[in-house]
Amino acid sequence: MLTYLTRRLIQGVIVLLAVSFVCFIIFRYMGDPVISMAGQYATAAERDEIRKIFGLDQPPYVQYWRFLTNALRGNFGISYETRLPALGLIVERIPASAELAASAMVFAFTVGVGLGVLVSANPRAWLSRAVMAGSLGGISIPTFLIGIVLIMVFAVQLGILPPFGRGETVKLGNWWSTNFLSLDGLEHLILPAFTLGMYQLAVLLRLTRSGMREVLTTEYIKTAWAKGLSPARVVFKHALRNVLIPVVTVAGLQFGDLIAFSLVTETIFQWPGLGNLLLTSLYESDQPVIVTYISLVAVFILTINIIVDLLYALLNPKIRYG
Amino acid sequence: MSQRKNRFLYDFFRDPAAILGAAIMIVFTAAALLAPLIAPHDPYDLKTVELGDSLKPPAWEEDGDPEFLLGTDDQGRDILSTIIYGLRTSLTVGFSVMLLAGTFGVIIGLLAGYYGGILDAVTMRTADTVFAFSTTLLAILFLGLFKQSGVGIVILAICIADWVRYARTMRASVLEVREEAYITAAKATGANDFHLLLIHLLPNALPPIFVIMAVDLAAIIMLEATLSFLGVGVPITKPSLGMMIASGKNYIYAGNWWLIVFPGATLVLFVLGLNLLADWLREELNPRIQRSR
Amino acid sequence: MRIKTVISCIGLILALCGGFIAAEPSFAAPALVVAVESAPRSMNPHSENGDATLGPMTNIFDGLMQRQKSDGKIVPALAEKYEHPDPLTWKFYLRKGVKFHNGNPFTAADVKYTFERLTNPEVSQFVNDGKAIASIETPDDYTVIVKTKDPIPWFIDNMHQVFIMDKESSESRSEGDIGVAPIGTGAYKVTEYVKGSHLKLEANPNYWEGAPPIKNVEMKFITEPSTRFAALASGQAELINGVPVELIDKVKENKNLEVMRRPARRAIFLVVTNRPGTPTADPRVRKAMSMAINEDEIIKKLMRGQASAASQMVDPPTVGYSPDIKRLAYNPQEALKLLKEAGLEKGFEITLAGPNDRYVMDKQICEAVAKYLAKVGIKVNLDVKPKSIYFTEVMENKHDFYMMGWFDGTYSGARTFFRHLHSIDKNAGYGDWNGSRSSDKDIDQVLEKTNQIVDKTQYVKTLQEANKMAMERVRVIPLHYQMDLYAVAKKNGLQFTPRPDQWFVFKDMSKK
């Protein structure tokens, strides 16, 4: 187990190095940040001075090396756009994104798995068929379209839910601000959380159903039925438990998707989260923020992956990692 | 073989969902291919587009113009024609990625599964990592960083991550059939590796790939629309469903609903058709489910 | 089992209580909420020489001067008066008794500190202005004598946007802190700032002009035009700027809203190269292109009437604007004739570059221009991309035909002409924005003449001459001046007048 963990960690470090290096290679194609840094009135000489100060006149590998050595000391550089520490800008946005993603996942997981179980318990009921058809629709509507349609219906036509922003937030401690403790904040959360959760919900529902379908035909479930256990007990206690392992694994492994779709959702709803920050930084060619964001996302995804793998190994004793 | 084929067709025609999916796909693909013949206008022939025709509602609405069945956009382009041409872009991207990423992924998966060892370890670890980051995220990041727009670059960006699906599936199938009797037999008769891979392993490992292809096509078309919606996809001189929706978004409060509803519905219908087909293929080709029937 | 449940219930209740106790309400609902189209870069008042940052900053900081709300005239602020004894010297007499938000008194040392800080490109976009200063003397706490290296007639015109910082607190804080927690002398203090999201302000009761009438203000930064409108329509904001032209009819229909307009200073134009060897080297071709574009239709259909046709690349208040220049009329027949004369009746191919996230309807205007030119046989390839990469390419001279929007905050046409029209001369700093590498020695000569002219009327006349030459030779194809569009919710009786500089100055606003 320990060797396995070490190997995964080494792999993770290699991936991180590769990812951040690729960023630096591509940066040269993404526009010269100095023009926006110096402002419209700057002369060519002033632009060159800025280029020097920020080390942008150096070849990419030198810039990369400097980034690496600084990053190891916890210094991710200064945002070109705001001249504030890049890490701070990102940390400041975490609460907004985390709360949105968590709400969406809780919603997707409870409804998705719940419906999946119900559907597989009574596969022939017309309601089950409707739910399955709906789930196919759910994976066929791109996230951005869900968001826009929700805005059109609930904000423009009916005017009952706010179409953008976080609304009133409440401060918890020093830097965490939450949507959960004010009515206004909760109202603002509904549409974006639904938008982000919809696709995952459909995916989880389908996974649960197909998992249940297989499990329900296995011998030990048949035995459980034969023993005369109540349907609820068979379904929840025996079957679902076995289905949940792969479902949780897939949910964990799809974290990249969650991040990508929250980027889309945050843009549509002008949610002041990480995804929005990344997109504006991309527009402004704010390299330090971009590379910090990408590195942190990479760390996050790799960590989740390792944890999922370990959990999987713990829950499923058949798997041994050498 | 022919019996299997008959069974396949028999199953297909018994399943209304599969027929519907196939019908949608055929109609939309045909429309895209025949775009210059069937589209009432050429929305990108700049000589014929008039700014004076801009933002007309669909023909049946008040102020509608029978010449523009589904209305016009802010440049005076016919929405119906733009949708048909937009499907072309979707399909170009979809099929190109499917073929490029598919071929590359299948080859990699085949080699990795057959030879194992370092090749297998390296490609599969890369595949795991790429998979973890998700195709959507990688494509957005790549195009966002690269900032050059073009159909080719969009295809490339999606391919960067998409080959992984094929490679993983292919490898798994190869591992499954590798040990089967006829392969060992072929090996014993001294068949060379190339022959073995191409003639024996590949065809037998392909069925799951077909399922992946159908699912993948749907996913790529959604992804292309998403990228174009975010403004990092195809250039504005190419019609794209995602871009139509993005520019329509500026008008949702102005009540010009047709700018979003028609391209949106087309996109969903198309992807839904592909998913229906994929669902059916999956059931049909999945031996485990079949046994349980 | 039961004990476990009880314990976890208690735990949950405690946790929730803890949450509520730690939670402090964000504060009373602000008296005024505005939604603005662009966010400030940071709370460092010199971080951007542009209205997105300067607008909010003017509420938190003061300059030595300020601009009157009615006519934009420059009047004293932190300086009670100034003297300009010779072309190089500016002497400021500072206001006494002014205090920064942290209680520090405002003195000459703060002015000196601020001016010196301007020269540091790491924290300032006013490097130009800072480096123009030769020396700063502070004979006493309330007098500042600035000497510039060269005569700068518009030095004072800039003093409303060079915001004075507190020397003592600024020196002791990191730039990271200065960038989020500003300390100024202005009419409002910052109570909460979330970068790119919102800024909450509270009236400064000790403001030297007296406390402002509106006590609390929240600025929401909403870059997406339709969302900004939604904020207004749903009552989440009372005042917005940058009303999307797509929605202008919708706003007018709405009885609760009022639209306010003011001609914007920014002119939108297309730059065409005159480099030998290109089809557009022939002035007749450039003229034909200009005549082929139906600007009236662009204004009517794309801009929804919210723009006015331009005849030149500067707006009327700019020094160097010439009322004699007339716009070339839309005339595609004449355009075809001119192209024939130039031997290009078969047309030619050209690429039009433009941004898609910078100006009102920028992308759509480029598409429309491509359409008009196609009708006279010129095949236009569109190259429209995000501004960050687009402007880089313009600076790298990648484009021969491109869209540009421009105005100069100091009202100097000379700066605009030297940047855009003069041939590229790296040593003199001319032609910095001449992306098309155009060159016209006649125009260069007239422009350079202005550097030597002391007489003001003669100076203006010569600038106008250069401008006229450039327009006669169609160095650029002027399109239109944008319109600043605001919308106000009527019900709260907000008194607001749009300013020429587009800033929201909250101390000048009130409610009935």
C-alpha cells in the first residue's frame, strides 16, 4: 500500500510539472499581457520597462523555472491585472465555488441515486419509464442550455428567481462567506445549483439503474428474496450497498467534469467563483492567476483520484495494489 | 455471421427508441450534407445578407416574413439556414474527432493491451490522468490559453483528451480476448504480430468501440457547442449552434426567444437521437445484459 | 443507538448556533445600488489609467483638482488653488484640515509621495505623468511646487485623476493590502470589497466638502450586458451604465425605467494601411471602401440609434477636432467607379481584424462591414478575436485593416494623432499605435510642426490641418461615436446626471 501511494505521488508530481510547463509554453500564444498592464497611454519604452520588471523578456523556460522555485516557497506570483497575489485572488473565490458545487452534488446525488433505485425497483411502471426518458434528456442537454432556459423561464418569464450573482452572503469567520444562512442567498443558489447538478443527476441515475439491474439478478439477492426479506430491506440494505461503490467511484473520478461545468454555470449566472475568475483571467492574459489556478485544480483532481482509489481498495478487499 | 446480422436488424426494428434515434440522426446528417441544396438561404454569402432584415420573428408570428421561416438573427441571417449550416460544423467536428481520436486511441489501446509492459504502463497512466481532467475541462483550458480560433484547432483540442476513451476500452477488450483459444492457436501456428493484431484481435475487440463511438459523437457535438458558446470555439465566420445560442443570450430580455429556442432545440434533438442510438447499441452489444434477459 | 442520536443532535444544534453567532450581518441594505459594466482592477488608485478603475476611485480618493459635474470643468479639490508662473512650474496651495480615512492629516508630503509613486510601473499606469516631473519641492506642509521636464500644457487637466494617497499608511503596508483596503480622503470609505464582484461604500462623515447625502452605496460589477439589465429590471439595482443597445427598446417600454444618454467620447474607426504594395495603397481604394459602408444602417440596425456618425477619429471636444471635415456619403456606385479607376474592378481580398469583447457591437459591426464591402466586390476575411490577443497583434503590426476605438482622457488630439497617424519612429515614441505601418511624410511634417508652436490658436489650427489631411487621404475610415447609455429606476427619485467622463460620483447624487 505504501509503495502504491509513493508511486501515485511521484506520478502526481510529474503530472503537475508537465501541466504547468505546458502552460508556460502556450502562454506565448495568448497575447502580450504587457499592453494591458501598461495601459493605453504607455509608450513602447515604458512597455519594455514593464516587460523587464516582470521578467517577461526572458525565454519561457527561465520564466518557468522562476515560477517553480517561487511556487515551492508558496509564492505564486502577482496577478498582472490587479497586482495582487494570485493565490489570494483564488482563495477568496473558493467559498462561492465550493458552495455551488457542493449544493449541486448533494442535489444530484440524492435525487439521482434515489430515482435510480426507485426506477430499478419498479422497472415497468410508466413513471419509471418517464424518469428514464427524462434522464436521457438530461444527458442530452448541454449545461449552458439548461442555464439559459432556466433563466428564460424562472427569471425572465415568471420573475420568481434571481438570474445572477450570489445575493446576500453571511460571513463565517475571516474569509468564508456563505449563501446558506440567508434567504436571499439561498434563492440565488437555486438556479445555478440546479443547472450544474442536472447533468450529474442524469449520469448518476443511469449508473445506479444499470448497477442495480445487474446486482438484482445476482444469486445472493435472489437468496435474500427467497428468505422473505422486505423489498425495502433487499433493495437498500443488500443491493444498493453494492451499487454505491462504483457510483461513488465514478462521481469521484468525474471531478474534472464538475469543475468544467461549474465554469460554464458560473459564467452564465455571473457567479463570483473560481470559474469566472479563470475566464476573466484568460481574457486578460493574466498568466500568474491562470497557472496558479490550473496547478491547484490539478493538485485537487489528483488528490481526489488517489483518495477514490484508496477508498475503493478499502471497500473492495479483492483489489490489491502491489 | 449473417444470422447475427439478421438478429441485429430484427432487434433494431422492434425497438421504437432505436428507430427514432436513427431517424433523427439520418435526417440531421442528410440536412447537413445537403445544406447548400435545401437551406433557403446561404447565411454566409455576405452579398445576400441584408442588415435590414435583422431580428425578424418566425414567419407565423406578427411581423414575421414568410421568406424567413424561423426568423432572422441580428445580422439579418435566416435562422433556419444558419441552423442547417451550423449542423455541418457540428458534424465536421464530431466526425473528425471521432475518426482521429478513435483511430489513435484504438491503435494505442491495441498495442498497449497486446504488448503490455512499459508501453502499457505509460500510456495507461497518461490516459488515467487525462481522463481525470475530463475532456471538457482540457478543451476549454487549451483553447482558452491558445486563443486562436479555427475548426482545426477545436478538433485538435477535443482530440487531446478524447482518444483516452477509445484506448481504455480497446485495451480492456484486447486483454479479454488475448487469452482466448483461437488467439493462442494462431500464435502457435507462427502468425506474426501484425497479422494477429489486425486480423484476429481488432475485429473481436471492436463491438464496445461502436458503443463508445455513438456516445462519443453525442458528447463531442455537445462539447463543440459549449466551446463555441464560451467564445473559445469555432471562429465567428463559421456557423455554429453554440455560437447562435451565445449571441441569442444577449436578447433573452428583449423577448427575441427564437434566437435561442430553435438552435437549442436542434442541438438537444440531435444529441438525444445519438444517445438513443447509443443506448440501444449498448444493450444490444452487451453480452452480460443479454444473458439476463 | 438512542444516545448516539441525541448526542449528534446536540452537536448539530451547537454547530448551527456557533455558525449564527460567528456570522455577522453584512450590514444594512445600502441606500443606493448601482450596477456597472466594468470592474476596477484593484483598490490601488493608480493601477489603471482608465475609467473602470478611476470611476470608483474618485469616490474614495481625491485629486488636487476635480471636474465639475455639470460641464466637466476642472476646479480645485485638495488644492485650494494653483499657480502656473512659467511653462515648467506648477505651484499648488493645499487645503488645510483635510484628513484621510484613518485619521492622518493630509499634507504636502502625501502629494510628493503620490507623485513619486507614479513612476513605478509595478504599481502605476501613470508612469508617463510621473516621469514627466523633474522635481517636487515642499517648502511647507501646505505648498507643493512641481517642475516638469518639458512644458506640458495639459498637466493640470490630469490632476483630477491622480489620486492622493496617505504616505504614512501606504509605506507601512504591502501592495497586496493597498490593493484591497484603500485609505483616501474621499467622500466614501470602503466597507467591503470583493474583487470583480462588488464594492460597498459608506459615507465619510468628516468629508471636507461635508458628508454626502447618500449614506450607503453598493457598486455591483456586472460585465454581462443582459444580466446588468436584469439587475435593474428586477429591482436589484437602481442605476446601471452600459445599457445594452439590444435592450434599449425594452427599457424605453418599461414605465418604471428612464434612459439617459450622453454622447460618449470614444470614436470607432477602421484603420486601413497605405503601405506600398498593398491594394489599399491607392487612396481611391480607401475612399471607395469608406463609401461602400452604410454607416446609417449600422447605427440604425446594430446600434439601435444609440450612436452618431463620425467624420474623423476624434470627438468634438478634443483639441484638433475640425468641424470642416465632412463624412464621405454612402455611395456604392461611386465606390465601384473608384475601384474601377484604380484598376481593381475585379475586386480584391483583404482581412478585417477586430475585437469581439471590447466595443459596443464590435463583432457585429465587423460582420456588417464585411457584408457591405462584399457588395462592391471586395472579399473580406474576418479575423475577430478576444481583445487581449487582438491588441497584441495590432501592436505587432500583424494587421493591415482593423477596427479601433479611441479617445484621450486629457482631450489632447495631438496625442491621438502622434500615436495613430505618424509613421513609426521608435526613438521619438511616435506611431506607437500605428499597427498598419502606414506612413505619410506630409502628415508627419505637419504634426511635428506642432511641437514647436507656442501660440495656442496657431497650435490648434495646425493640428486641425493634420487631421484634415489624414481624413482627405482616408487614413482611417471613421464609423461613429458611441453613446453612453444609463438607465435609472424612477421610483426612488434618484438625482443623477451623466458625466462626460462616465464616472459615477456619488457625492453629487441625491434622492428626493
